[in-house]
Amino acid sequence: MGCEDLDDSAASGPAAGPASADVVPFRTAVRTWFVISWQTFGGPAGQIAVMQRVLVDELRWIGQQRFLHALNYCMLLPGPEAQQLAIYTGWLLNGLRGGLAAGILFVLPGMAALLALSALYVGLGDSGVVDALFLGLAPAVVAIVVHALLRISRRALRSASLVALAVSAFMALTVFAVPFPAVVLGAAAVGWVLGKLRPDFASSAERAGTDQGTESLISDDRLHHGQPSLRRGATILIVGLVLWAAPLVAVALLVSPTGILIDQGLFFSGAALVTFGGAYAVLAYVAQQAVTVYGWLAPGEMVRGLALAETTPGPLIMVVQFVAFVGAFRDPGTLDPWAAAVIASLLVTWVTFVPCFLFVLLGAPYVERLRHNHQLTSALNGITAAVVGVIANLAVYFALHTLFGETDQLGSGLVGLEVPVLETVRWAEVAVSLLAAGLIFGRGWSVLRTLGVCALAGPALWLLGAA
């Protein structure tokens, strides 16, 4: 299905009757989310960029400022912000079922791909074959993330104050190692103060978010709002908590109330509530627990799991599926190793991602209700600027660890900077990254088309011995 077909469908969306809860036809929305789900490489920066390109730029289903407003809220939540943004946007377009469809489709391809790669890793005992197959994808993502950074920064940073906030966020993360939640909260506080000192700060930032690009085909008033109420909130909370706990209770009753499946389910249920700062921020904690406390992985295997997750679509936190699969395969208890690995993988995926639906569906109506609150808008505009700095930090991190084999840390204490060891440059990855940059920036190719070419270039370089 080409973009032209999607655009035609989108254009018919606003013509739907006002009584309908669907702003665009639900089947059209599902097809679109399915297409998006196979393009979500590159961590949150690349995933947000894909949704920006498809939903805001090409289909024009949602305006730039409304998209950034949703992103700002999702940045404040624990868990993968890109998937939460998909849930929020799906809810805006098609209500509850739209949010559920968008969120589920967002993780399904990555879950299936990493499940297969985890089985391949365990079965082969070495990920060399997998590395060859995906050699071209990770370097291509470097160019994709830079492209995303430039697009989002052009739209979000339309004043000197916002540029300063973005630069400050980047420096805080890159040089001073300030925790991500502190950066986001600090940016929100600065934005709130600027809104108090300059009453036009919120409105000028809103105009900045909409003065570039094409106008949305669907007005903000047509998007799903929902009415917040105690009854609605209690219903979503109770149903969400029951669904969240149900598989873990089933495992305890049908398999065993102790053992690795319960340990993994409880650990990752707790981790889902504290994963502020994205996948990279939480992976150090997960690695420490998985290796030194529980013994699910050997030292160094967490990096291999992350490498596999980097080359699959979907949230990078999906690497927890790899941790669960490998750990349960090696310590299956009374179960068959393969059965234990698959059950553990699916269980951990469930307890990790279900809270995302709960957080978004509970809070979205209240956030929408406060959308015209200028003080809140000012605070969220500050977060928007910080997001640009965060994406820039992710781009630097990704480039360092993709294009170079080793890095050094300059400085110590409160100030430090990670720099590449130039002698360890990976020329094959550099070549693929330059190819991807040429296709995206020079030829204007789509992300999916670029990834397809780079996916073929990777194995070719590996066979030639360049990697």
C-alpha cells in the first residue's frame, strides 16, 4: 500500500459523520499502523521520526503542535515513549480501540523478530550469522536518527530560548551525565518560569510548531478527546491491573509459584514502573541484576542482546525479551528448555508493555483537557526543546557505539565526555552509514527503502570480508 493510497484514505477521514468515534476509518488506521510498525528502527528517535513523517507530514492526520503535545506527556511516563506516543495518537484518531491497535501493532514485529533471533542465538551458540544478516541496518539507523533530529529541531526550536534549552539538555546528558528525569523536569520548570515571565512564550511556541509543513487535514476539534471521570478512570485502572497480573498468576497456578518464570515476571513488572529515561537509561540496571544478581546472562551477553534489539523494529526495551529467553532456556526447571524460553519471553514482554497502555489511557483525557492551559503548555514546550537535546544525545551515543569498536572517557567526577578510539573505527559500518545518508539526504529516499538497500549491503560487505 503506497503513501498515495494512504493519503486518499486520510482525506476521506474528515468526511466521516461527527457522531462517529473514528476520525479516520478504523481499517485504514490499522493498515497505517501496520506499515509504521515495520519501519520503527533506530530507537525512540527513529520511531518518533517515522510517526512524524507518516502521520504529520504525509497523511496530515494530526497537526505538529498536537503531535508534540502528546510526545511531551509521553516523555514524562516510565516506559518506551515512542510506543506510548503511538497509543496516544491512536486514541486521538480512533478512541480506545485505536489506542489499543496502535500500541499492539507497534510492538508485534519487534517481538516476533527478537523472539526468532533469540532462538537463533541460543541454537547457534554464536550471533555471528545474525550479525552478518543485520550488519547494514544499525549503521543505516545512524543516518536515520540524524535525519530525525534535523526534522524535529526545525519544527520545535523556533526561538532562542528553546534552542538554549535544547543545547543545555544535550550538554547535561552528554557531558555532565545528569539523569534523564532530572533533565526533563528541569526543562519543564524552565518552560514554566518562562511562561510566567513572558506570557507570549506558550502561544509563540505553539505558532512555531505549526508554521512549517502542511496543514493538518483534520482539525483539532475533530480528534478524540474523551471525558475524564472517576468511573472511567477506576474502570481502566482495575481492568488494566487485572490484565497486567493475569499471566503471572496463571504461571504461578499452572507451572510453579517459584522458579525463574516468577522471578522474571516480578522483576520486569517492577522495572516497568521505573524505566524513566528510555531503554539506555534502564539497561544498566537490568544488566546488573540479570548478570550479577540472578545469573540469567553471562557477562557481555547483555551487549549482544542489545545489538540484536537495535536491528529489529520496535522499542529497544524489547531486549528484556532476549534476557528472559536466554535465562529461562538455561534454567528451565521442570519445563522443556524451549517451552520455558518461549513462555518467559512472552510473559516478560506482557508485563513490560501492558503498563504503557494503562498510563496513556488513564492520563490522556486529563492532558487533553489541560491543552489550552498556558502554564502547562509552557512547561511542555520546555520539554519539547529538551527532547531535541535528548535525541541529539542518543544520536551521538548510537554513532559512537556503532561506528567504533571502543570508546574512552575523558574527564572524571561530575564532568566527562565519551570519545571514540579512532584506531577502532569500523569502516564497513561507516560505509553503510554514508550510503544511508546519501540515499536519505541526497536522493530523498524513504526510511524503509533505505533500510532495504542497506540490509542487502551489510551481508555483501560481510561476505567480502570488509566487516
